[in-house]
Amino acid sequence: MSVGVFGIGLAAYWPQFDGLKERVEGYQRRVEERVAELGGDVVSAGLVDSEQAGREAGDRFAAAQVDLVLCHAVTYATSSTVLPVAQAAKVPVVLLGLQPTPSLDYANTGTGEWLANCAACCVPELAGAFTRARIPYDTVAGTIDDDERAWAKIGAWVRAAGVARALRRSRIGFLGHVYPGMLDMYTDFTTAHAQVGAHIEVLEIDDLGARVAEATDAEVEAKVAEIREMFAFANPSDDPIAGPIEPEALDWSARVAVGLDKLVADFELDALTYYYRGVGDNEAERLGAGLIVGNSLLTARGVPTAGEADLKTNLAQLILDRLGAGGSYTEYYALDFDEGFVLMGHDGPGHVAIAQEQPTLRALKLYHGKSGAGLSVEFKVRYGPVTIVGCTQTEDGRLKLLAAEGESIPGETFRIGNTNSRLRFGLAPGEFLERWCDEGPTHHVALGVGHVAREVRTVARLLGVEYAEVGG
């Protein structure tokens, strides 16, 4: 991602205090170095100390199409110097009040030394001007070095800028149609184009079928080997709909996976959401029933997939994946009031790269509520910190992100060919579900590892969508 960085000061100071400008420029270079270390592609406008320089900096950032601007208030500067930068760049601005030292020898500090350390001085003025100009901003106060809190906040902005950029440039495949009757998932494609910038590529089941038919024996054999390496093969469980894994079912899942790889490559997809009902064991039904394994492999390598053609949750998965947290397609399964956890999972593909143990393939004689039969994926999400992210819509059709941080914990789960995990969220299960439902969610979420709600909140700010967080 591209991050515009500039420092600010007051031109009137430079002839009054020898060496002040050079010191300020040095502090600015140090901030730019640290932003680069966070992974930002820094576009520097140097030191801005006049309204004219501010306009030049803003034009530079606009030409570079930066995703975020960091304004380092190294010393005092007038807000009229800074406002033109933000107005031209047209992206959110983070105001950095970063001092070179945590404290000063006050009794022995003169005006020049104070001015070299007064990073906090003009930040309130800038915040007030940005508010009146309706320019989105955030504020980070701290020190240039040795300040974990401040730089964690800056790092969240830099990472979120990369995610927002990825979403704006993403191509999401929509294969088939939404599972009939799920009103929470219905949304028009223009919503994603207009509010997020993602391109929705509408695909036919025939687009997949043609590529599956072209799969060679060598390609299928190689995919079978990949599947055997990735998954453990389960014996039938006590669930009466489970059965043994037959060679024909494995071959078909591998063949469909080869077709999926080609589909993703041909249409340059970054994510895929799908569902196709089919009927009477026709080709469309067989294709739809054979997607789970291949889509799990796609998800593991950074092309997140969502069943039931849930476009909004696919966006949430993409956010978590680009944050490096995974993003597995998930829903609420049950509330355990005795042990105080929420059981969450889903049939269909899962993010097998974030599994606690080797994921399992289980053969199902039927998919509950869906047509067909075939191989399904079963695993628990890695134990430890987790974040769930939901994407829903407000009453006026605006997209809205929801998030909650929790923990994946050990314990028995279902052996029914579905992903499912025990999760705790810092609230009693009943209260947590109530609070989550207060936000008008859909019934699906993306489940990822690590605590990344701050980054998700920042992504929402960069995209200009509403955000809510639920937790203790």
C-alpha cells in the first residue's frame, strides 16, 4: 500500500532558531523510516511549512494515489498549512503528535528546545479544522521511539490501508445464486462496487463445468496427491449420514478442484462465493456437491470462498485473510450455557490453513438442506485468540462491519463433516448473542485467528462504512 507522509512546521521559526529546521527534518526522516519498517510504501512530501508547500504536498499525494496520509506534527504549524494537503489527497489522515523525547528538563529548557519537542501543540487545532472541513482523521500521541502503544496504532492504520486497497482492487466471483430464502444474504452487486470498490464477476455453473471437463488425468492425479497431503481421511462417524470415502468421490472432488483452480486463474479472482442447487443428480448438482474440497484448498492459499453465495461474508473473509488472520466461513451452531462457550462452524469449505490439527475429510451421503452428496471438511480453528467479522447492511442499504474478539478453546465438537469450534467472547453466551443481534447482523461471519478488531475497525474507517464491536 502507498502511504503519504509529511512533517509540518512554521517557516517563521527557521531564521529565529538556528538548527531547528534541521532537527525537525531529522525527526521527520525517522518517522518515515519506521513507517517503511511497518510495510508502508512511503511517499514523502518532506517538511511542509507554508500554505503553498501544503498544496504542493497534496498534489503529490493525489498524483501518487496514496491510500493514507500521515501528518507528523513535529513542531507547531498553522492549520491552514495542513488542510490543503488533506483536501487534495482525498484520503483519511492520521495526525501524529510524536515527541522525540518522553519528557524535558523543564527548568533548563529554552524556547528553541521546547519548539523542537512541542509535537502536541497544534494537534488539537488540526483536529478542529479537519472536523469543520469534514475530513476523516485519527490522532496518535506518543514518542517517535520506544512507544509500543503509539506505533501499534500507527501499524494498524498501515496494515488496514493495505487491506482497503486490496478490497478496492479485488475481483470476487459470484457463482450460481443465493441459497433461496436467505433474506439476510440478498444484496445487489452494485452495493459492493459502489461502497467497497470490489468488482463482482458473475459466473455460470457452466463456466466451472467446462473447466472440470477439461481436467486431464495427470492434473487430477496431482490434485489427489495434494488432497491426501492436506487432509486426514476419516472413517464414518456415528452420524447416520456419514459413510466411507470411496475412490470415485475422491476423484470427483479432485477433478472439480482442478476446474476451480482454472476458473480462479482465468477470471483473476481474489475471492469466490457460490451456491447452485441442481436437481435429480444432474451435472449442476454434481458440480455443486463437489466444490467443498477444492474451495477449502483455495481458501487456504488466499482465495477465500463462501458457500450459499453469501457475498457480504465473502467480503469479511477477504478482510481477515488480507490481515493475515485467515477468515473461515462460519455461523452460530449452539450456545453452551453449562461451560460458557459458543459453538460456531459451517458445512462446506473452511480455511484449513488456520486449523488446530490436520483437517479431516468425511464422506457425507447427503448435505443437510442442500442437494447432492460427497466429501466434506471437518476441523477446529486454532486454539487461542480469534476474531469474528460480520458484514451486514443497515436499513438504508449501507454496508456495516461487525467484529468481536474471543478465544478458541479445546473440547469436544461435532463429528459431522463440518468445521466447528468452541469460542468464548468475554460475555456469557446468551448475552453475547443478544448483543450481536442488536447490531442487525446476517447469520454468517468470517472467523479468523488473532485479535485484529482494531485493524478491522480501521479498515471500516478507510472504506467509509459503519462499524460496531461486541464484547465484554
